[in-house]
Amino acid sequence: MKLARLARRLGDLLLAERRRRRARLAKLQDLLAKMKREQAALEQALSAEHDPARRAGLELEQQILHEQLRKGARLRRTLRRKD
């Protein structure tokens, strides 16, 4: 194992704040991946939908999901910069 990786692991063990931040980052990455899969399924449902009322609801869900993904990506960037 390289020295830099050993130092990072030691820092993770010793510094509780860094350990919590890395755990939060891992959870956030899992959540973002899940949201991307949901977005793809939503786009597929939207392309197959012909009812205007249902389509409007799906488009609203898509907009909400898009904003949540943007906020999550922004948070992920800030968490990565702190390391």
C-alpha cells in the first residue's frame, strides 16, 4: 500500500470528522446513483405516456428529481473538496 493511502487511512481512523464526512459522501453517492436510475425510469415512462394529465404529473416529478440531483451533486462536490 502506498504511503499516501496509508496516511489517508490513518487520518480517517484518527479524525472522527473526516470519517463522518467520508461516510456521508458514500451514502450520498449511493443515493445519487439510485436517483439517476429513477430518473431514467421516469423518462421511459414519460415517453410512453399519452394521457396529458398523467404526463404533466410525470414532468413535474422529473423536474423535482432533476433539482434534487443538482443539489446532491453540489453537496458531493463540497464534501470532496474538504478531503
